[in-house]
Amino acid sequence: MEAKEVVFRERRTIDRWFGAFLLANLAMGTSSVLIPLKIDRILGQGPSQLGLLSTLASVAAVVGSLLWGRLSDAVHRRKAFVVASYLCVGLAHAGLAFSDSFAALVVHNTLLSFFWIANASVSVLLVIERKTEESWESGITALNLAGAAGWLAGLVLGGAVVSTAFSALSVRTGMQALLLGLSLIGFAASAMALWLIPVTKPVFTQRKFRGAMVAVGNLLLEGWRFNPLHLYHRFSLRRLAELRHETKLFLGASFLAFAGIGFFAVPLALTLSQRLGNSPSQVFYAYVMLHAGIVVAYPFALRRIRKRGNRRVQIGALAVRMSLFAVAAGALWFAGDLPWLAIGLFLFAVGLTWAFFQLSGVALASRLAKPENRGLALGTYNAIAGSSTAVAGLSSGYLAQHVGHHMTYVVAAALLFLSVIVLARLPDPTGTEIRISVAELALEAEERGRAESIRAGGARESQ
């Protein structure tokens, strides 16, 4: 049978319930900066405490993704997980509003991360289980863009509102009012999801979804809350030995790369606020510049990967980012205060590299693996993304607080340099276009189904 190709389509397929996804991401985007500001301005803590907060949240995200994805398969429900996730976003933000100690803030933030992932683990399945296979790419891309737009809108909203709230009220009261407002937005997103998300018949399409994900790539924003938008609940430690040597090398390089990115990203808010003395609104707008770079670069990254290939784009993106971190380390070491315009342009340039890195990385994780192990490779790749942030959290916070913020950039650049060295040893996968053969996906599904049937005593896998 002639193999058909799944190709990237520019046309978007938008469902009404994407509005709830956008609204929930708006709340999360605002709180992603508001929580570090509360650590600084209200609780008087430093980068070490922010690193601990980030590490615990990252661990909760990884555990939550493993749990919620498998549970949604077991109970054959998708909608309930999304509705409950947004409801918990509202409850957790209410708890964050009234957290008067660092310990209470850690508890509510960790719960927020754990329950937020319930939505991330099943939202894409909601898309593909309601569409024909030919519409998966446009549907997944539209969902990702809705989430990115919501997150970016949350950052813009935070920058516009925070200064007014802090000047009209006390900093403590203004912070509490903003977090309570985000709580209401979470409740509204939950109600909208309950109203608009249709009931779907769950089917086990994760393996085919992984092919569609590689075909499209994903628009993921920098930060632990937004990273696991695609599933990795098929990750399995005991099956890692099945992966090819080059796949394991790539996963090792990915751990180094994500850890390096974590050394930059985790203490960033306090670098901007404490080290560089930016106001809360300036911190928000700095993040706007970072994420604007990601959004702008996305279509260019797709075209670049088609032209140059995944491995070369991955190495180039990391090399550019490594150079930016090295320059930033020198600026933080030798300079005093830096003008906001220079900070904004630096973060915009850093954001530009993220789309190239993430899109090529997802494709490499699949292309370097055997067809029957693509799901395992992608699951491991995303688990590494979360776990490396957890490792970087505590270390980067300690360095920033006790050695200096410039040192976190030095370590970040060194880790990216090591990642580039490993990537340079890898073969360049054949085929530079971002597309996946349906015949290959069918073969993968058939082989995985046969293996699972044998392990289950011959029981046939439900499709």
C-alpha cells in the first residue's frame, strides 16, 4: 500500500473550548511572574528559595503528567480532567493570595503545578479524538497557539495592572487582589470548559498522536508550567535499554541543554528584580519580550528545519543561546545597572532561539529512534525536560544567591557547550522536512500492540 504523508498545514482548526484553554493560560502566565515577585517583595526571600519552589513544582509536574495521562486512559474520561484542572487553578491561586509564609506558598504552588498538568495531559487527546487524521496537525497547532496567546496576554496584563495595583493599594494588598483576580479567571475557565467541551469517545491514539506532534512541532513557552503540553506518560525506565546508542546520546545532550536553560530561566525573575532593580511592571514586560521572540520565530524555525535539517538547527540554536549567555554573564559581572532596552532586546534574542531548539529537538527525539520506540523516545525526552529543570532549580538558586547571578549564566553557557559537543557526534537523520509517514505510524502501532498483547497474555489492545 502506498504510504501517504502527513504534512504541516497552515490552516487552523479552532474549537470553541479553546477559549477556556486560552483563559486558563492567561491566569498561569500572569502568576508565573507574580509568584517570584511575591517571594521578593512580600516574603523577602532570595534566589535559593525561588530555586526550591521551582524544583518542587517541576517534580510535581513530571509526577502529575505520568499520573493524569495514565489515569485518563484508565477511566476513559477526558473532559473531567480539564474541568477539574482549571477549577484547581482557581483554588490554588486563592491559596497563593492568602499565603503569608514561604512554606504556604510552596504548598499551593506545588499543588497548582500538579493539577495544572491534568489539563496538559489530555487536551491534545481531546483535539485528535474529535477530528479526522488529516486535521490533527491544524487542530494541535491551533490549540498550541491559543495557549501561547493566553500566556502572552497574561504577561501583558500583569505588566499593565501591577503598577496601578501597587500604587493604589499597598504592595501586599495589591498582590493579594491580583492573585484573587487570577483565581476568578481560573473558575471562569473551568465553567467555560464544562459548558463548551463536548463529550468524546476516548480512543488510544497516543502513538499516532506522537507522529502528528513531530509533524507539527509545538509552540512551547519557556518555563516549567508550560513545557509538558504533549504527553509523556508512556515514559518507562525499564525500557530505556531498547533505545539506540545515538538516541541515548541525544537524550544525554538534551538533559545538558535543558539543565543549562534551567540555570538561566529559574532565577530570571529575581535577576531582573533584585540584581538589576527593575520595577514589577518592567519584569513583566521583560518576559513579554522573551515570549514575543518565541512567537515571532516559530514559522521561521519550521522553514529553517525543512531547509537545513534538525541536527544542524539544534546545534545552531544552542550555539547562539550559549553566546548570548556568555555575553550576559560578562555584563552582569562587570556592569552595574543595565538599561531596560538592552535587557528587553537580549531576552527577545533568547526567545528567538527557543522555537528553533524545541521544534528540532522534538523531531530529533523521534527520528533518531527506531519506529517502534518513537513513543518511548519522546516520552523520555519530555521527562528529561521536566527533571532537568528540577535539578537546575536548587543549584541555580544557590549560585545566584551566594556567588552571584552572573555565575548562573556561566554555568548555563558551559552546559550548552557540552550539549553541542555531544550533538556534533550524532548522525544527521535523513529527511529534513517535518513530516511523518502514516505507514510508519501504522507499523509502529501494530508492533507495539503485538508486544503489549504478548505481555498481557494475548489480550488484544483496544483501539
